[in-house]
Amino acid sequence: MQPIERYLPWSIRILIAGLFLVSAYGKIYPDPSAYGTISMFEIKQLYPLGFSVELAKIFSRSLIGVEFGLGLLLLFPFDLKKWVIPALIAMLGIFVVHLSIEIFTTGNKGNCGCFGALLPMTPLEAIMKNILSIGLLALLWKRYGDQLPERSNIWFLTSIISLCMLLMFMLIPTYKAATEVTPPVVQSPGPDPSGSGTQVTAGTDTTKMTHTPIGKDTTKVVKPKELGPKMKKSGYEKHFANINQGKKLLCFFAPSCDHCRATAKQLTSLKNSTPGFPEIQILFMDEAAEEIPDFFKFAGASYTYKVLDIIEFWTVLGGNRDVPGVAYLWNGNLVKLYHGPEGAEAFNKEDLKTQLQKQKLR
């Protein structure tokens, strides 16, 4: 037997097992307790298929558990040809069909979510990866089937799959326990009554609450009758009452997102160097909300904000979009929406300056 014939079966097993394990880990990366990544997977992948909120939670955790389990089982000598390899091929085939439908309906754009945020991949790239994996598994099953250990132990298979699924439900419970979040220390533009120059917003829980920096707002609001397009409802007025008055920037951020922090810092720099810069308001995703004070510290300023639960946040932003999101509104009219950490639609500081200088909408 040639060396390649001897080692190829094990090489294929290790490669495919690694792909499944990385794929499962990517869906809970970087922090399974943060809920952000798995919620994005549910909203972007499962809701469009007709899953209810509760069913999506159960299915997503079960699917990740099965991915972990099958990846591990491919490395064990039990029922490889009878159960494990056919199950892997079937799962990959289902993914190919789903991704093909997604490309047909919405196009080959965005992150398909196969590896979560760990390894962003377009639907077409994921299809190519899955077809290649199916080919390798078919080769392993057809040509090297007689070299595969085929000890039968269905109890071991079901135990591994069940334990992996149980682990997912333990790491990511379907219901998030309520936590107390301390509101940020807000720097006042002017001295407070105590003369300290700093005031602390009272309260304990920022969830679904709006916080406004203390002090006089120096942002000049241009009345829609004097300048700009006809006022309309943007759909965001339920979150901020004045969002449709004049020029506004509505940002969609996750408190622990490095790209969001960098975007907020760029906006602060623009605000400090641009006269009449629009008021900035933020919708935060309720993921690591305790990091909001540190977020504002990094950004160099604090802004009016509201914290939304994860599902509502993605519903408002749009399931096909990603953070950081920055919407430029003029009298409620959406002039420009930047979203995602990179690419043509990502936030661009110079492009925003150009948009703000325009005297009218096209």
C-alpha cells in the first residue's frame, strides 16, 4: 500500500472533523454567554425559514450540538460507514440546498453564518466548501470504506450527540437571566450644581431605558420648513422622539464590538471638527451592556442611547445587516445607511462628510 493510500483516509477524517468543529465553535464565538452571535444566526438564518422565536432557539442550539458531535464522532472508530459519514454528507447537502436558495432569493452577499463571526464567508464560498467536503467524504466512504473501522456502538453515538446538545443548552440557556447594569458616568458640558463638573445618572438597569448626556445640547436643530426635505416618519421615533427633526445620526452598536467602538471614536472626531454636526443617538444591543461606560470612554464622548434586547435590535437594524450601523437621517428621510465592519457598505468617515455637505436630497 502506497503511503498516500495509507494516510489519506485519516487526513480526510481530521480535515472534515476540524471543519465541523470550527463551524460549531464559530457560531458561539467569541463568547457563548454573550448571546450575540447565536442570536444573529437565528435571526439571519432561521427566521427567514419560518422558525418561531422559541423554535429557533431550540433548533440553533441543537444544530450546533449535532455539528460538534458529528465532528468528534468522525475521529472515533464507531459506525463510520453506516451512520457517521452518511449523516455528515446529509447535513452538508442540506446546507448546500439552503445556501443555493439564499443566493437565488437575496444574492451572494453578506456572511452566510456557517462559521459565525470567526470566519466570515459568502454563501457561494460556503457552497464550494460544502461540495468539496461532500466529495472528500464520498471518496472516503466509497474508496476507502474497507479501511475504516466499523465497530458498532449506537449507544456511544447517541450519547456523544446528546451530550454535545446538552452542553449547548447549558452554555447558552434559551432565556437570559436578568442582570443589573450600572449607568455610565456622563460628562456634563458645563459645571453641575455641585461644581464637580461630573454627574452620575441615577438608576440601576439600563435595559430599554434612554439616557441623555447632562447639560445644554449645543446642537443646532434646523427646522424642516427652513431647510431640507419634507418631514416624514422614519420608523425610529418610537425609540427617540426627536429623530425626525433635522439632521440626525442613529447608530447601531454592540458595546463590546471593537469595530463599533472605532466607528464611535471617528464620529466623535467628526463632531468635534465639524460645525453644526448632527446629533448622535445610539441603539445598543443588549450584549455586554455593562461595557457601555467603557464604550463611551473609548469614544471620547457620551451620547443619548437606548438598550434593546438582542432580537429587537436585529429586527430594527435588519437581519441582513451587521454592526456597526450608522444611519444618516434628514427630517426622517434616510439619506445613507452604513453597516457592517468592512466592505462597500461599511462606515466611511469621508463619505459621511460628503453626504452632510449636500444641500438637498436627490
